[in-house]
Amino acid sequence: MDLSTLTYIFVGGSFALYFGIAIWAKAGSTGEFYAAGRGVHPIANGMATAADWMSAASFLSMAGLIAFMGYDASIFLMGWTGGYVLLALLLAPYLRKFGKFTVPEFVGDRFYSTTARVVAVGCLIVASITYVIGQVKGIGVAFGRFLEVSYELGLIIGMITVAFYAVLGGMKGVTYTQIAQYCVLILAYTVPAIFISLNLTGNPLPQIGLFAATSDGTAMLTKLNSVITDLGFAEYTAQKGNTINIVFYTFSLMIGTAGLPHVIIRFFTVPKVRDARASAGWALVFIAILYTTAPAVGAMARLNLMNSIQVGEVGAPDGNLAYDERPQWFKNWEATGLLKFEDKNGDGKIQYYNDKNKEFAAKAAAWGWKGNEMVKVDRDIMVLANPEVAGLPNWVIALVAAGGLAAALSTAAGLLLAISSAVSHDLLKSTCMPEISEKQELLYARLSMIGAIILAGYFGLNPPGFAAQTVALAFGLAASSIFPVLMMGIFSKKMNNAGAVAGMLAGITSTLLYIFAYKGFFFIKGTELLANTPANHMFGISPEAFGTVGAIINFAVAFIVMNMTAPVPAEIEAMVEDIRIPKGAGAAQDH
Amino acid sequence: MSDHDGQGYWAANIRLVTWLLVVWAICSYGFGILLRDALDTMVPFGGVGLGFWFAQQGSIYVFLALIVIYSKKMAQIDADFGVRED
């Protein structure tokens, strides 16, 4: 069967499954819409959390980042998994004990302040909307490539799919579709990785293949290092960034992960406090399967890519692939514009090397090379192109398409749910119109979901200039605002309303200003205060890594303001003591 | 709050969490980043060594183990202090 028929079968089949689940798991109450009736088994919730968490960025972009960053990409591997330890040990059990539906609701009650609640809603919406734009883009790209429709049409099909099951099923429908989506995406990620690891190293486990020897006896990573350094690139396994930035960046991703509202609300769906603890562990099990495979995928994809272009000895007349003999995958990706070749020296052969390395460029000039001819190799295509580059069967490629779509859809649905529950529950029901009935609130929850989908779709069709920066921004915002306020709410009995509000505002503002200073105010080109280069960064800390500093500012400002303002009322101190004790979590459900 | 030792429970909890976070920091920031080169030199394998392994594989397994240990130990502490959910 040809590739496009297989792709339609795999993608169509997985979508039929999601729709079926949505109809079966329709939400009938706000409890089901916001928290799936708190009846989700911890393993099921762990799987749903994993799908919720692993976005198009994890599925499509991360292995590409690893392939081109090498060791330095450990930032993402450790940052995006280490946050689950913080979530399990510091936040999830207590927030589940608190027993409400949204993150701003906790902030508002704990800090006895509607202002705090509204500020938290603001932080949540800004962080979630910026994040969802990236997902929507991923949906458009994946549909465009695999269903051979335009980006715009792909995006609209994707948004209608999400709208159908998220609006109908709420948290309940989203949870069960996410479980199905997890199964699809993890198969799609690991199957090609196993094939490629077998091909290169003879070991089926990519986690072991990464450190195994290739057929000629040299270690895979040694080979990769020599292949790329021979072409003037930096060594794959060497550290390139400065250590302070790596530490701050990793920490920022860790606390950002723990503070992302769409992940936190998943822990409101389990029956008990101890289920919340266990569920964070299960979530990490399911995430770790992909995250420990990704480094192997990245390294092996890079090696395969280099070897398929530099087919012989570097510098030898027949060492480079002739453009006319380029394989089918090369042509497919050229058509999308994500891969671009330019025959600079007119010899009809492809020279792919690092022409920014002056020493090597001089050597290359002696061979008649006139600059790197692979003028564009988009990092995001690595996972999608990988099975084709490695020559795997068509059904594997079709499976990867279904997996990429599952990853983008599941995260988009989770984010939209976090946004709609914050709007309907925290803004409408609790702040603006408290008199509405549960039925009306459920209706408003569905309407705000539709609103969020339309808004996300609009930004997807008219991407603002900053679309590429959005993920880093979302983590920075969550790290500098939501994580610290939740920590202080649980671990300090003395933190008061004024301290919390001042801390959140100081954290989020300082982080935004630092990002804007290097990337332009509201990402408008030309308004940067300083060029975004490591030499200009404060202590070498890049804007993406600034969430850590923002969090420190948040804590510091909160404690200073707390000491200057009225102490916490006694009943709030009692409430904090109650949150810390697991007993009685069941009773807290009805409110 | 009268039928159990709330303060003792919280202190036991904080002690456990502190130890686990120390291990968390040593394995990721220590072994994976700051001590990476030293570990690679001491235990080389696969063209790199233990430091690189911790940065791209080992730390994730350690994170997983930490959550499992926390979950198990907390269940025990809950029971010891009589605050277990019914």
C-alpha cells in the first residue's frame, strides 16, 4: 500500500477512536467537566498527564534539538522530567487535599483575596495561551505534511477535532482521549527508534544503543563525534554553553513544569491524596519512556543524516552525494521548504559542513567548496524525516504521522481546558456572577472553551512574530509566578495576601522585562535594548533561563512585603494545617 | 487536628522531602552538569562516560526512583501518625 493511503488509515483510525471515546465520556456536571468526577485511577491519570504534558514540542522538536545541540540539550531532558519530582513532593498532594477545581481558586482561598485570584487567572491565561499557540502551529504543520493539505486547512481540521471532544467531554472526555493518544504517540515514537537502533548498533533498546558500538566496533557516539568534527562542527558530546546558564535554564524548566496549570489540574482528578503522589510517579514513568528514547533518536538521526550526505571521505572528489541522486525523503522535505539546497560551487554535489568554523572553511576552500550548501535543515523535521532517512517501511512513517497529531491534540486540549475552567469558574462563577446555577456554569465552561479554541485558531492562522519564542516564555512565566505562590501557600503559614500578590507581580514583571529587553517589547523587532548574545546577558543568563531569577525575585519581594503588612488571620493558618494532612480529602470534594 | 500529632507529622514529611531533594539536586545538577567531566574521566564508556549518561539517561531514572520512594515512605508516615485517608 502506498504511503498516503496508509497515513489516511492510521490518522483516520486514531481520530475515530478519539471521537468514540468523547461520545462515551460526555460530561454531565461541573465536577465531571473540571475534574472528571475525581474518579480517575492513578495509573490512568499518569498516562493522561503524560499525553497532556508531551506536546508537539516534545514529540517533534526535542529530538531535533538534541541532534543539533548534543550534550547541551540535557537541559530539556532533565528540566522537563525533574519538574515532576517537585510536583510530586511539593505541590500535587496538597493541592489535591485542598479539593477545589482550579489553580487560581487555591490562590484566592489561601490568600483570602479576590485580587490574588484574579492575578493568578491572568498569569495562567497568559502562560497557557502562549503555550497553546505553539501546539496549534504544530497541528497545522503535521496535518499539512501528512494529509497533503494546506497549513490553514490542516489547522482548521485539527481545531474542529479538539473542539468536538473537549467541549463535549470536558476533563472527563479529555482524560480518556488522552489515554488513547498516549498509546498512539508512544508507539509512534518508540517503534522507529527501535528499528534505527537495531540498524546502527544491533541493539533493539535505544537507551542502550546510544552507548553501544556500531558494526565496525567503534562506539556510536565516538563515530558521531568524528563524523561531525571532520566537517567542522563542534563535538556532539562536548558542553558548548556556559555552566551558569545551563544550571539556571534547567532549573527554570523544572519549576516551570511544576507550575504549569494544565499539568497541575490533572492531579485534581484522582480520588485520594496518596493517589496524587502515586500518579505523579506513573506520569513520569510514561514520560520517561519517551524522554530516555529521545537522546538516542537525536544522536542516531544526526549520524544518519550526515552519512547520507557525506557518503565518502571528507575532501575526496566522490565523497559527497550528487544532488541528482538525492533520495526520495530529501525531495519530499524540499517540497515543504524545510530543507533547502543551494549549489554554491556548481559541482552538482552536496557539501554540508560548518562554514562558520574559519579554520575548517579555509581547508574546505582548497577542495573547491564555497560554503555550506544545505542552507536550511529545519530541526523540527528530524523526528518526522527520521524513519524515511533510515529507510523504514511505510507503515512506520504513517504511524509517526498519527503520533505527532496525537501529541499536538492532547496538549492543546489540556491547555484549552485549563483556560476555560479559569474563565468560567474563577472569573464568571466566583468573581463576576456568583448567582449562576451549576447547569449555567457548565454551559459557560463550554462556551469559554469554544472561545479559547477560536482565539487559539486565530493566532495559529495569523501567527504573531513571537510564535517561536512562546514555549520558553510560557515556562518562564509559570516558573516566576505560579510555582512560587503555590509553594508559599503550602509551606509558609505566615505568607499573607499582600505578600503573595506583590510577589507574583514582581516575578512575572521582572521576567517579562528581561525577555523583552533581549527579544524586543512584545517581541516587536527593533525594540530590543540589547543584542541577544551571551556576552550581553546578565551573568550569562539567557532570557529563557531567567524564570529562575524571576522566581527568586518573587520569593524575596513576597517575604519583604509580608513583614510590612498585616499578619495572616487565624482561620487561614488552620486551613494551611488542614491542607498538610491527607486525612479527610474525600470530604473536601463537595463544596 | 486533636486526634493526631500534626507537628510531628509535618516535621517527618519535611525531613523526608529534604533528603530526597538533596539526592535530586546531586544527580541532576551535580553528576549531570557540574561534575560531568570528572565522572566521564573516571567511568568512561560508550565513547563518553558516566557524566553524560547521568545528564541524558540516569537523572531521569533517579527522578522516577525518588517519586516511588516518596510515595511509599509517605504512606508509612501517614499510617504512623494516624492521618491516613480512609
